[in-house]
Amino acid sequence: MSKPSPAALGRPVLCLVTGRSGSAEALVARAAGAARAGVDLIQLREPGLDGRRLLALTRDLAAAVLGTGARLVVNDRLDVALAGRAAGVHLRGDSYGAAEVRRLAPAGFLVGRSVHSEADAVRAEADGGCDYLIFGTVFESPGKPPGHPVAGLDALRRVCARVRLPVLAIGGMSVAAAAAVRDAGAAGIAGIGLFQEDRDVAETVNALRSAMAGGRREVR
């Protein structure tokens, strides 16, 4: 089975990761707005939901982004992704293998994996089956507890240099950091707080694309 190329993912890849703080309806509306604004991936990550509610939310999100360029991937639940008509699944670092997903999923199904080290990334690529990786936590993030380890730009740079798969950076992402993340070799960025409800999503998307397409900058 052929895999989508990095170009097919829209490079730079912008990924909204959900972290519901309100109603399911608000989450769907926010994700739909992000899809219309040009976000490439929406990762449905709602570990607090049981299977029935997660499936219902997946179906609502899949319908909401239909006709946009965005692809919906469900965090670690292949069964829900398939039943909910999502475009793919995003695997945790300690989850089952991507090759197993390929045996069960239809052609064109998107498979990503979270990695937290250079060794993780190399292993994920060698195992086969993945279309992209998400690496982090790169910077300090309000979504992580105090003292949570951060990898930094140097680690991101090493990971991107070791694998051919597109690598998305996550953790403390911002418009100000976007160019430096790009310069480290990342194919894109993923975030929760980056696409918060109180921000203009279209403005954020445009600013991120501009920053990642512009000249070299350093994070300050």
C-alpha cells in the first residue's frame, strides 16, 4: 500500500489536537472552524470519553470537516476511527504497531505515532506503516505539569535528521516559535492551546503558515 507523501499532508502540516474544556458541540464547532481555516489534521484526543461517546463525537467531527482539506484522526482507537469514518488513527508511543493497523485499515488510511526520543522515531520508521510522527514535548507547555521534561530544539533537530517521515513538533508551540521549529527540520506543528477557543483560528493558521514559510528566526 502506498503512503501519503509529506506534500499530501500539506507541508507545513498544522494539527489541532483536541482537549475538550467545554461541550461536545463546542468542540465540533471549533474543529469545523479550524478545518475551514486550513488546518490539515484534527487529532481527536479525548481519553475521558467511553467508547460510545467517543464514537458519537468521531462521527460528528467527521461530518463537520467533510469537504474541507482537513483529515480527522482518532487517538489510539482504531475501532472507533474505522466505525466513525475518520481518515486515520494516531497511535500512542506505547501502542500497537502501525503495520497491524495497515492490515486492518482501508487504502489511504492515515497512521501517525507519538514519539518522545530519537530512538523512538527511528524505531517507528523502521517498523513501517506510519505516515507521520509527532515529537515532543519540545517546549514548556501549560498543558503539562510543572517539571515535565522538555526536549528542546536540538532534540527535535536530531529526530528530524534521523528519519524520512514528516515530523510534527508538539509542546509549547506558538507563532513565535514556528520558524525555529521549521528550521530544526519539522514538517509542521501540533497543539492544543495553539488553537484555543478565544483565538481567531483563521488568523492563527495564516500567521503560522507565514512564519513557517518566511526567513530564519530564533525563539526568544
